[in-house]
Amino acid sequence: MKKTLEENNRREFLKKCGLTTVPFLLPTAGLDAMTLSSDETGSPIGNEIVNFIYDGLNLSPRQYIDKLRDIDLANRIEPDFYGKGGSTQLLEDEFARLTGKEKAMYLPTGTMANQLAIKLLSGKNTKVIVPENSHVFRDEADAAQSVHGKRLVPVGHDQPYFELKDLKSSIDYMKQNEVFRSGLGAVVIENPVRRANGMAVPIETIKEISAYCKKNGIKMHLDGARIHLAMAYTGISLKEYASCFDTVYISLYKYLNTTGGAILCGETAIIDQLAHQIKIFGGTVFQSWTNTSMALHFLEGIELRLKQVVDTAGKLVTELNKIEGLKISALNNGTNIYDLSLASHINSKELSTILYKEHDILLRPSENGLLRLAVNESLLLRDFNEIVHAWRAAIKTFSK
């Protein structure tokens, strides 16, 4: 009876947090140096796993199925038909409302959302200015050039993001040095910046660039894959961010815990062209409800939950910095990622193994002693003091 009551109390707590009720599947990426044994749920000792690796919960297949069942039992999931109706339509309508845009549409991937936004915003213009360290420039297989006939012009070399002066300089250079002026179609900003460890672009910088682009008739696209993280750490609303751009892409799996999918928001004239473009490039799927119903569930209350994560992370960093041999530092304009440095006598791979095997905590090891500590909603799954104690106990094993 006591065990049943404890389980019910735990489930009630997780329901209030909007989180799943089962533990996590151990990811293998970045942990290949560790030899771990676990039960079928991924937890070696039966606790909910706190992960300091991902933006979201990293649900296992079993968790995902269980969560969909819970969602369906609470409010029957209505399927879509090639993206029409059901939870997909509900999600699109909600994102249009949250961003203040006229319309939104589900796409199968973020890369497709970025690339189609660039294509449609640019029209016959061929040049697109992008951050040099952005996902669009570095991680999308030159799709803009190879598929859509657009030339990406990188700005802000070795910088986390570019400023208005950098943008103006690049535009002036093209005007002065190119004989055949094919036209600038769009400017892209990524926020937060993945390759800058989740750094948020200052809103003042975004607004300056936006004002300049609007004045000069240049369209703007936001790669906002992780924009909710920026919101949580800056206090700036999604609608305020979105107001600076013509189109906004938001990921569904980064922190809405789906297995994939993206949302693109913008004017009706742009969004209404997407269905045909998605079909052309092979992205039309029969049904999307397995992703959109999950995203719709976790979207409710996300701002409150991420605010709780921010507050909890701040307290956790304060407590962990009291442990000898451990130093955690917030990044300038950072969001959910922190620098974590270890004393020379603490081996990060061994620490990661101990944290997982003995405390159900995931930490990605590093070869040079400097680690990245990413916080997410899994912090809300366990008692705060229990997490602190686990770190103290793990570090203590390396005492000289």
C-alpha cells in the first residue's frame, strides 16, 4: 500500500509539471566510452533520469507510446489527413496565435522549414545573408545552392552572431564588387545560436537589423529552433521575437519532446505556398498526429515549466559551485548551457559513469576537462537536494 501511495504521489507531481511518468532511455551519443548496464527503461537503479545533455526529455520509444496513450485518454487524439485537421491543425492554429502571425504550417523537418522559408521569401532574388556559424550555412548540406538556386552569403566570421554594421558592410561590399546584381532576397538570424552553445542574440541587435531590413524592403527569417529557451532566459515573448521577422521556424523535438517535425509561421501569402513546395520535395506524409499531438501537449504551460527550469538551474549551479573540484559558469547571453570545468584529478569519463550508474544522472564526458552542462525539464523530475547530494557523492570519490 505504501509503495502504491508513493507511486501515485510521484505521478501526480509529474502531471503538475506536465512531464512523463517513466524514466529515460540511455542515449549512446557522446557516451561511447562508458560501459553501462541498465534495465529495459534505461535506469540502472530505478529513478527518473536527470539528463544534462539535451534540450528536452529524450523520451524512449516506450515512454513516447505511454505518453501518447495518456494524452489520448485525457482528450481523444484526432488524426490529421495529409496535414489537414486533427491535432496538426490545432497545433498550427496555436503557433499562429503565439507568434502573432497570420498562419502556420507543420513540416517534417527543420531543414525543410528553413530552406522553404528562404526560397519563398527571396522570390527571384538569389542572395541570402546568413550567420557564418548558423545551422542554415553549416548543417543543411548546401541545400539553398544545390536545390533552390540561392547563394548563401555568410556574415560574422568567428562571431556568435552578426551586428547591423556587419550586415551593412556585407551588403555594401556586394553592391560595389558584383557586376551582375542578382538581388538580396532575405536575411536569416538564428536564435539561440547552437554553435555558440545556445547564446541568445540580444533583442536590441535583432530589432536594429529588423528595422533596417524593413526600411530597405529586405525579408527576414528566424531560425528559432530553440526560441523557447531564449524566451525563458531573456523574458522576451515569442510574439515580440516573431514581430521582427517575416517567417519563423520552431522545432518540435528540441523541447516539445516529439520524434521530429517543425512549424513555420508567417503571412498567409507565404504559408499557403508551402503545401505544394513540401510535395515537390517529398515531404508530404499521410499523418503527423504522433508528433503534433505530443507537441500540442507539451506546448501547454511550457513557459512556466521552463521558468521553473531556469530558477532551479540557478540554485543548482550555486550549490554545485560549493563542491571542491567543480566549477560551473554561465555563458555571456547564454540560455540553458553552462561551462563545467573539473579539477585535474577528476576524470570526466569516470565521473559520467558514476553519476549514471549510481545516481541516474547523465553527463556527456570530455577529453579536455571542460564540459557543457545543458539543463532541461528533467531537472523537475527529482528532488533538488537529491540531485545536489548525487553530485557531492560522485565528486567525493575522487578525493585525494
